[in-house]
Amino acid sequence: MIIYPDGFVKVVDIDEMVECLNDGKIDLELLKTSLTGLDRLLNIIYEDKLDTLTSYIEKYEDRE
């Protein structure tokens, strides 16, 4: 996923996840889990709550 400075969100590489499923590199349960996680993340972004996640990253970056 790419989030641009203007807030535009582009989901990328879903086709590669399907290829991995077809090649036996991941199973259907992992694909489902990944897509469910993606859906949750997109909902957080669309509800303008991304800062609830990025605050954790910024907290740890400040320690360095």
C-alpha cells in the first residue's frame, strides 16, 4: 500500500498475493488473514485515524 501526501491511497501487489497462493507459497488461510488485515488498515485510513498507528512508530523513532 502506498499513501501519498495528499491522502490518496493505492493498494498494490494483491496480484502477487494470488500468485503466491497459486504457487503454493501461502495457503488460503494466510491470504484471508492478509486481506482482512488490509481491510482493517484501509478502514483506519478512510476514517482518518491513521495517526493512531503512526504515533507508535513516531514514539520509537524519537528514542533513537
